[in-house]
Amino acid sequence: MSDRIAPSIRIEPMDRSAIDRCVELEQLLFPEDDPWPDVAFESELAGTHNRYLVARDESGRIVGYAGIALLGPLDHPEAEVHTIGVDPHSHRGGIGTTLLRALLAEAGKRGGPVFLEVRTDNVPAIALYEKHGFHIIGLRKNYYQPSGADAFTMRRPATDGIADPNEVLA
């Protein structure tokens, strides 16, 4: 993952036609931790409180995906990043950053803190999240199954959000 923005990447809402490619990426990215099957993506897309996005390259190929749940009542909103995945052939190209900023823009429309879990050994992802205002607030032992890998719980305090996910942060 990179802190730069991927200029040639298009971010758009995920629809059912993207599920097969997202399942393929899940299997590449998370083979040891029960990658999501198609029914998991279908369920997530059906949730009215969820926002799922895909990143497409110049040719229209899906090179990443991400999802967030917008939770809580309007007077006490919060959000939870469910997933961010980037094609291994496209790592370090700014796609993870672009997807994260798009999710944070969605969360920023309602306000409130944003939470996520990340493997404790995923140093690049942790660095990306920290650069975007997340802090480790807890540890979940054996969170990922079946590998038994631990996860950090991270929190980003409520902000005004990011109006434009392509905006470069100073």
C-alpha cells in the first residue's frame, strides 16, 4: 500500500457483476484466513448501511475493492471499515490509499469515528491507516481464522471527512 493517489484509477460503487472478481482477489489475498465467498459479498451489497466500492484500471479491470458499514443513529454515527483488498500485481501503486480515502469520504458524510481491524503483521496497512488518523486501541487475539492471526482494532476520531477522495493530503 502506498500513501500516494492512483491517478488512473476509477472508483465506483460495487455491483453484483464485480463479485466474481472480488472473490478471485480474496482468494489471492487471504488464502490462509477464510476468503469471502460470493454469498458474503452478496450479503454485504444487500445491507442498506454498507457502501462497497471497486477500483478499476484504465482498461476497466477491477484491481481493488473496499467496503464500509455506516452504523449508529444520526446523532451518534460511527463507521467500520470491513475490507480493503488490492490485486497483488498492483500493490504500492496508491490504490489502497485511494480506496481508503473514498471510504473515509463516505464516513465523513455522516461524521463519527471510524473503526477497523487489521492483522498485527500487516505493517504496510497499519502505516497507511496511521497516516490517515487511525490509532491502535486494542488487540483481538486469534481474530483471523483459521490461521489464528491476531488483529489490532484501530480507531479514527470523528472528523469533517474528506470531501474528495482524490484530494492529496499534505
